Amino acid sequence: MADLYAKDWLDTHMTTLAAWQQDAFRQFGAMIADPENTYPCIPGRQGFLTNNLRFGFAADPRSEHAVLDAIQLLQAYGQCSRETGKFASLVIFFHTPEDMLKSFSVEDYEQLFWSVLTRVIAKDDVPWPPHISKDPSHHSWEFCCDGHPYFSFCGTPAHEVRKSRRFPHFLIAFQPRWVFEEINDSTPFGRNMKKRIRQKLEAYDGIPAHPSLKWYGQEDNQEWKQYFLRDDESTPSKCPYTFMKNKLKSVGVLFHK
């Protein structure tokens, strides 16, 4: 059974974790709460410092065990996320073996990311909220699990140019959609937050922000393009989720949506 952890618990029980889990959490803290305050995701940094974030650990992301870990963590998180604070997010660290660290490219991790999300969706039997499209090409589409919509974010050991997407272990974060009720284009607070984040992002990465970064719900926005950003400005011609979903269906995997 995969367990959810809060920062304050991990800070005092670090030695009970496996070595790779200790390293993942320490590296995350060093990145997001760096003394110079350079990390661009302002809500994420605030969430970490105020104990709003929740953490989980999962097996090798290529395995079915990892998918079960992710589902269990998302199910547990969906029940408590609103109680954790306004800067809520779930961060899942996946065990990343040496062979992946040595050989996986950004594109390999991209395929792996979408494979994890697709396999989670295939095992989730709770219908998506009615206002969320099931078509990734629609601007309202969003990854959902156990009836809760999330913005998803991936970090990998292979990213070099986009430092904001680099992490020593394969990482997927899930930010509840309700977090964006105040952080959106319809509020002065949201517009100012976006401007500050973009400025910090360009300074952190040393390159312009990826052109796919837009507001959820914009007519020209496709949310899936923001989940995994490559080191350059390219994006897949079609959503990998659709391809993988159809591939799983062809071998008899049912989707309960």
C-alpha cells in the first residue's frame, strides 16, 4: 500500500525511508526551496514551505506496481487535498533504476510519462466529471483520477536545457484543478502571478517560456501539451494519451470512462 506523506513528517522520519526515497525528497527540497528563491513555481514553493504539499513514492514507472502505487496515492490524496491548504499538490517520486538514468532520453521519459497516465486512467473506474471533455484536443480536457481533475507536471533526469523540468529522479506532480480557482486569467491576482512565474521561469531556464504554456480553458489551449515539455519548443503532433489509449484498447484493455 502506497502511503501519503507530509513534509513535516518526512523531515523527522527521514531515516525510515529507503536510500533513494531519502535522496529524492532531499533533492526536491533543495530545488524548490533554494536559498536564493530562484525556483519559478511560486505556488509550489509556498506549498512546500507551508506544509501544503503531499508526497508519495512509487516503483519503477515501467512496472504495473508503479501504476497501482500511483492510483492508491491519487485516491488517498483526492480525499484530503482540500484540507492540506490552498497551495496543494501531490508529488510522486518514482524509483528510477540505473539503466534508465544511463540510457533514457527526454523523449523516452515523455513516452513513459504518458504510459503511466494512460495506465492509471485504464484502471480507474470512476467516471470523469461531466464538465471535463474526454477528448484531449478540447480545451476543457484534463487528467482525472477518482473523479478529481488535475494539472500534471513531469520532471526527468534527462532534461538539460529546461532546468525547471529537470529532476534526478522521474517525478510526476498532480495539482488539483480547484487550486486554480484564484490563479487564472479572470483575476488580477492570477494575472500578476502568471507574470511573476513567467519572469522567474525565463530567468531560471535561461530560455523563453515554452509556447504551449497557456491558461486552462482558453479556446486555443490544449492542456496535455503543458504536462510534459521537451527541452526544445517542439510538441508531439498528436496527444500521446490518445495513441496509447487506442493501443491498449486494441489488446482488450477497457476504459471505464
